[in-house]
Amino acid sequence: MEKRDEELIERLIPDNKELGRLVAEHKEFESQLDELKKRLYLSDEENREKKRIQKLKLAGRDRIEQILRDFRDKR
């Protein structure tokens, strides 16, 4: 994420509960993925969970980007 995006997110979070939730979820997904990456081998179930988390993280990131675009368009 770019520095200016991070700064904008910090400014918007107090007034945008959805954005705050999405950022918190994004950080949690990142943490979960980091834990999975530490393992030498993943079971089939762990691989499925990794892919699920990656998809959720990406969807959340897309929504965060949309919120930022909407804010920038309104200015």
C-alpha cells in the first residue's frame, strides 16, 4: 500500500466504520498468511484455507481501494 493511501486511510477510519473493519480484517488475514508461510509443508486442508484467506484478503483490498477512489472522486 502506498504511503499516501495509508495516510488517507488513517484520516478516514474514524468516520468510516466499514473501512476500519476492512483494514483490521486485512491485517488479520496478513497475519494468518504469515503463519502459514512459516510452515515447510501444508496439508490439503491448510492449502485450501490459505487460498480462502488470500481471496478474502484480496476482496477486502479491492473494497478498500473502492472506498478510497470514491473519496477522491468526491473531492
